[in-house]
Amino acid sequence: MVTKKNKRKRLFILLATTVSFCLLILYAFIIEPNRFVVTRHQLNQQFASNNNSFKIVQISDLHLKKFNNRAQHIAEQVNKLNPNVVVFTGDSIDKVEQLDGFDRFLSLLNKQTAKYAIMGNWEYWAGVDLKRLTKIYATYNCRLLSRWAEENRNV
């Protein structure tokens, strides 16, 4: 027999679960994709004390769906940091159709800055054309670090 107290308890659990799920969805689709975090790490005191610095910008999990204000903002922020190297550590795009938007994103980054990239699981799952991706990266002074790209460098 379900008592009034048990009904309230079940309703509370259902409500708490629903709210938690909604907050998780909100975080996953609105907050997390728009997070842009800059952290600074000093690796060697002696090197830094001579007013020398070496800046590395890591871009990970961009999941660029299309070129938009978010992509433009990220490119602007990267350029403001004036890095020596930019590294793309996977999941730059989710689908093959997004290569044009990613090409446009890369075009906004300082071409003189050395760039290196690896593919993430999303690029593999999407079946990205490695020849085209390698060519896009190369256009913007970026080297795709993959066995295929290395073997087909001069193709």
C-alpha cells in the first residue's frame, strides 16, 4: 500500500532526477561548448626570469559545427595570446561537412605561428578525408601528426 509519505518521497525523487537531468543537458549543450579557459603555467623559473617565454596554446574538443561567432571569438583570443605554437589535440570537428568551417577558422589564426594537430575520435568516427584535412592544415602552417599524413606527405 502506497502511503501519502511514500508518494511524496517518490515525487521528490522524480523531481530531483528530472532537475538534475535538465541541468546536465544545460551544461553539456550550452555551458561547456562555450567555455574558453586560459591557464598559465610557469615551467622553468630560470627560463622565465630572463624575460624569455614560450607560449603554447592547446585547442581541444572544439567540436566545430559551423563557423560562427564562437569560432571567431576563439580565433581572436588565440591570436591575442601571441603563441609560439598552437596544438590541436583532437575533436576539432564532428562531421565531414564541417571541414569548410574549420578551414575558415584556421584562416583566422596567425599563419606564421607553427601549428600541430592530431585527430580525435570524432574525426575518425566521421570518416574525415585525411588527404583533404592534411591539405587544409598545411595551408595554414599546421602539420597533422598521423601515420597516414606522414606516409602521404608528398602526395
